[in-house]
Amino acid sequence: MRTTPPAAVWALSFLLFAFTSSQLQGVNGNSAGTEISTDSLFQKAVQLKTGQKFNSAAELFQTVSQEYKKQQNWEQYIASQRHLAYCFWVTHRGDQALDLCRRTLEEGARWLGPGDIQIAKLYTVMGNVHADRRTKQDFDKCVAYYEKALEIT
């Protein structure tokens, strides 16, 4: 009985893997499998957030936001950053939430435009942070951020 040499089996496996991987390339050059995987992780993070497991959700949102940035999927990147900022806010890390929102606002305005709904949602998170601080100055900022969000929506 004739058997296939191990090197031939390995080479055939490699070629099959390479062919299959090349078939998964999306139109922007990213692996379609990677985008699906990232979307699944995003949904898992949303579930954790909904289940009030904010620290676990925050870790996952950090991971997926970086993946979306690599993929140049700006809408999902901004959404992930917003969810991360929300997790920071509800876990009493308001300064981190505000810093993240400010950075993300700059990026979001550049990539999606200043009138995108994701931008409005970032302003809402910023308003929430200031509302929790319960000072006159923070209430004024809160209202200003909510008004900016309303102008967009």
C-alpha cells in the first residue's frame, strides 16, 4: 500500500489553508472572518454591558475598538469607544469617560462628519458625566452637551 509522504500532506494542507484564507478577503483588504469575529465580540460586550458587568464589558470594548480601528470601520470604532466611555461613567470613572469622549469626538468628526448620530451619542455620555457631578458649572456643561446632541438628532 502506497502512502503520501508527510511533507506532501503538509504542503497540500498549507496550500488549502492559503487558498481558503484568500477567499475570505473583504473589499477593503481585511479578512471577512476577522470582521465577523470582531462583530461577535462587540455583541458579547453589549450583552455584558446590558447585564451590568461594566468592567468586563469595558475590557472587551477596548479590544474591539482597536480591531475596528485596524479595519478602518469607523462607525463601529466610534460606537465601541462610546460604549467604553459609558462603562467608565457608570463605574465612577468620569474623567476617563470625558477624556475618551473628547478624543473620540475629534476622530469621529473627521471620519464620520460632525453631524453623525454617533457624535450625538458621545455628547450624551459627556452630559451624563457632568450631570452626576451636581455642581452649577457641571449642570451648565451637562445641558450644553445635551443640546449639542439634540442639534444633531
